[in-house]
Amino acid sequence: MFSGLKSRNTGGLVGVMHHFLGDEWFAREALDLGFQLGIAGPITFKNSDALRDIVKRLDIRRLVLETDCPYASPFPSAASATSRAVWQ
């Protein structure tokens, strides 16, 4: 994917890698191309230590906090689809 984007990039590439769950290599490649990384609810999961470690090393100005529903909910509500009732 990145090789194709790199070969066609003329410096004007922008966007958000939605719901980022990748490794540090993927994060750096996306950022180098001009993308921002969307960070969603799974970063709060107990088993997301690796993701939190990656995000800590990235430029916060290149991160987008995603709150889209229903399947990117933070812990503990992630066990079910998010609804208004969960947050009331």
C-alpha cells in the first residue's frame, strides 16, 4: 500500500488513517506521507499496551481522537455497541 502511495505522492497527500491499530512502522510510514492517525476507543483496552507505547512516541499534533460510534467505544462500554443510554 505505501509503495503505491509513495510513487504517486506529489507532496499534497493528506488524510486520516482511520481507527489506527497498526505497529510503529505503519504509523511512521503514514505520518511520513502526510497522514494523521485516528486514535479510537481500543487504546483504552487492557490489552492495548503496545498501541499506547507507540502513540506515546508520536507527535500529538498528528493524532486525531476518534469518537465515532458504535464500535470504537472506550473501555468498559466496548463490550456492546455504544448508544446514548451508555453515556447517560
